[in-house]
Amino acid sequence: MSAVDLTVEQRTDPMVGALLDGRYLIDAIIARGGMATVYAATDTRLDRTVAVKIMRPLLAEDPDFVERFAREARAAARLSSPEVVAVHDQGTDAATGTAYLVMEHIAGGTLRDLVHKRGALPPPRALDLLEPVLRALAAAHAAGLVHRDVKPENVLLGDDGRIKVTDFGLARAVETSNLTATTGFFMGTMAYLAPEQVEQGRTDTRTDVYAAGILLWELLTGAPPYTSENPMTVAFRHVHEDVPAPSTVVDGISPALDELVVRATRRDADARPADAGAFLAELHVVRAVLGADATDQPVVRRPTTSPTLIVPLLPAQPAAPAEHPTPVTVRTRRRWLRPVLWVLLLSLLAAAAVAGAIWLNAGRYTLTPTVLGQPQQVAAETLTAAGFEVVIDPEQPFSEDVAAGLVLEQTPPLGEQVRKGSPVTLVLSRGPDRRVVPELVGSTREQATAALAGVGLRVGEVVEQFDAKDAGTVLSADPPAGQALPPDTAVALVVSKGVEMLPVPDVRGQPRAAAEKALANAGFKPGVSVIFSETVAAGTVLDQAPSSGRAPRGASVALKVSKGPELITIPDVVGTPRAQAEARLKALGLQVRAFAIPGPGTVRSTEPAAGTQVRKNATVTVYVF
């Protein structure tokens, strides 16, 4: 959609400016697709920018689709991978019936924008971009979720450097709804569909692997392997043609990287990596093989032709002219020379035959040199110098003893006598089989188990301890995330049992110090406020909250400690008019009783006298005359 079209859409789209479900204020269109439109919106409740995906009205009319959409949205929300766009909310607007999905907003562009701008990328950069995509897919596969529409448009590149995959679960919901092909929807994008997805509509983790392999092909070459204005032509080629190696299009692609792409895009699903986790493990091996030899920038390969070698024919030797006839005596001598010449000729032929036999049986054969443990290039140079053809076996097994990229096996083996020029097949090591521990902290125990199984590891000892995090949450893993381990290695987990609830002791009536100590010993934090009390002695706890039951360890228990009765110091009101004196005493909370004798009305004394401390509401007698 062009910028002009998008501007027109912004003005005419009825959703722009609407308040969805009383919470999400739709601000602008981000993108529009065949199944839904994505808007930038403001979550008015939390005051944050979010992305809201709203289904097309036709789809929203199908209750089965809406239900499956909600179920898949909940499944996507459970993914714990940081490379997956987080799902915040899902629902249906009560007023309009609009089904929607609320996700985190990623400011930036898509992988499609980058490919359009840059074209073919250097292999290291292409692998940098694919790796987080595979981590996101691996998390989905471990959770039993298949993406089904992996393509550059669904890979978001944040301005802050984050790479995230979006649109998890939507394709699965569409495919399993009651909608038919007459609606005009096809699950997935033709350029990235696996053969079984096209032919049978069958999808599993390996269809995502195929699409990710096509994505890597496009990053390395600048375009998908099959393009056509007719989508069915593209689909036909996916079904009936093998995806070629990227090195047939660009220079700078190593054989290991070629093999990675070709293996991920095999037409036979069983020949691909089983899931994204396995694909990610193979990518790590290829990165280790590439090392510092990775090229900085691929160059479009141009067609070349091999020169034809022309071998000139030797000119025929002219026959010597017979200028003079041969004498008779010479003829006679030649008669007896002929047998001798024949004997010599036969002897020479026999010697040549013997030499030829020796060459055929010995000179054409040689012993194979050993290249075990050598890098591929060194081994190839050694064998080529010895007159052999070098063949690299595409299968690269793991080895605990031989580093990645070194020769693990050779056929024929060392010391075997073979014909010069014959092929010697080299099997390269992938190095030790190592599986990287995924990030497990913060996930549930079930999610951690699935994530470890997805990379070929397993859960070991599980220790439970009380913690503020919800019960079942993984608190730590040993070995931690990022560490490479042999397959089937056990990873120990520490899992939260939830907050520890403790009985609250009743300390009412106890002295303050004893009460605080009792609460601290019981696992709580006392919070003290001091108040006046007419009935409880100073320094004694007169109330607490809570006073019974159970509360979380470390919770605060509020104590009210008595200051004793409130005492008021009687002020000096002698010499002041009666009314003024009474008002001042009453303002302090005292009761006033007056004995008046006719006179000027001035206070002459008080009982108790000024400076005496009495309780609040005590009676003070004033003598006036």
C-alpha cells in the first residue's frame, strides 16, 4: 500500500478515531492484509501505545473462527520467547461485534522493508537476522504451535535493534474454521509454502522450517527462489522442483551455508530438520564452521564459459622420391635384414607391453594419503596434489573428538592402493553435538520442560522453594541459559512454591518490645503507631491488624501501642476576664466550673492551680470576683 493510499485509508477508515471496547483508542492504520488490519492505538487504561489487529468483518461473522482465533491468541500469549511479539489482550467489542487482538507495538519496519532496500545481504548479517526468527519458532514449536505463515512481512525490526516475529496462531485459526476456498483466502504466502502445504494442506513444524529456509535463501540472494505473476506457477515449482543452492545465484556462499539452506528446503519433509530448534542448532554449527572466513558482501554471479582447447594435427611426412633404382646386391642384403628388423621390432613391442603393464598395474595406482583431522581446504589441496578427485559428503556427523570443519572420515581409507584420479570422499565433522540451554527463568515448569525437550535436553533435579513469584514459576536453572551442553543433558531447576503463608500471633496486651519481637520471630514486620488510651497502660499493645489467621511471610502487621491517657497542663488564666478564661480552658478539652462573687468579673484563682497536669475532660474550678 502506497503512502497516498494509506493516507486516504486513514481518512476513510471508520475504525480510526473509534474507542474499541471502551479502552483502545484507534489512532492510525499500520498495515492492511487479506485477513485483518493492524492499527496503532492507545490503551487508555494503561496510557501506552499498542498494536491492535482487527479481523475483517467477513471472518468475524464466523463463530467457529472467532472461537479458534481466541484460543490461538491465548496460545500465542503463553509463548515466553523474547523474539515473539507479546499478546496483551483479546476480545470482541460488545457494541459492534468487532473481534480484536492487542499486541505490543514495535516501532520500526519489517524484514521485507530491509530486503527491498538492501537486496542480498552478507551471510553473517543474514544469519544474524534468521537466528532470532528461529528462536521464536522454536519456542512456538515447543509449545505445540505452528506459525504457518513465516515470511519477511511477519518479522518486525525495531528501531531499538529488537527482532520479533508476529502473527502467531492466526493462520492456524483460519485453516481450521468453517470458511471455504470461495472466500478467496489461502493459508500462507505462495513464495514460502512447503510442498505438502500446497498439495495436501498439511502443516507441522517442518512447514515452518521450509518457510524459514526460503526466508534465508531470500536474505542471501535478495529474492525468493521462485517468482511469478501467477501464484499457482510458484506453487507448482515448490511441489515439483528442488530449491537450488544460493551459491548458484551469488558468490561468497560457503558449501556449509549452501547445505544448510538446501537441507531446510528439501521437498521431502522428513529430510528437513525436525523443527525450528533443530534448524537453529544446525545454524549454530554452520556459524562455527564459517568463523572468520565468512564473506562481507555477496556479489551477483555472472555466467561464464570455459575455453575450448584446440589441439593441432601433426602434418603428414612426405614420402622420399625414388630418384634412383635400388641395386640388386642391396635388395639381397635387405632380404636377410628383414627378419632381424622384425625380431628387433617385436622385442621393442614386448618391452613396451611390459612397461605398459607395469604402468597399468603400478604407475596408474597409488596409496591414499591421510587427511584425517585436516581442515577441508588443506585436505583438498593434499589430495589434489596426489592426483585424486575430492568429493565432500553432504552429511556432516557430530564428533566429540574432531573439531567442526575438520575431516572426520575418508573413503578410501589411509594406505589403500587406488587408481590415480579416482574420487576420495571426505566426511567433515560438525564438532561436538551441543544444545544451547534456552531462557527458562520466568516460565512455568511445563513450559521449561517443553523448551528443553525442543533443543534435545531434559529436566533434571527440581527443587521447590517459597518465593514471591507464582507457584510453578522457574526461578533459576543450572546450567544457566546460553550454555552449550551435550544432547540429553539434565538441567536442574529451582521452582517457586509460591508465597509462604504463616500463622499470625496475637500480641494484644503485650508490652511493645515483646510484641515486636514475637512478630519478627514469626516472620512478619511490625508496624507501630502510638495512640492515647484511657484504659490501656502506656507502652502496651491495645490493637493489631491482622490479629489472627495466616499472612504471607514478611508481610506487615500493624500494631497500635498505648501512650496512656492524654494529660493537659492547666494554663495560667488568673487576671483574665471570666469569659476569656473559660473559653481558653474549654478549648483544651477541660470542663469549667465557676464560683463568682459580685465584682469586676476577673479570675482570681483556679483549682487545680496553673501548671498542674490533669486528664482530658477533667473539671477546673475558677474563682471570679
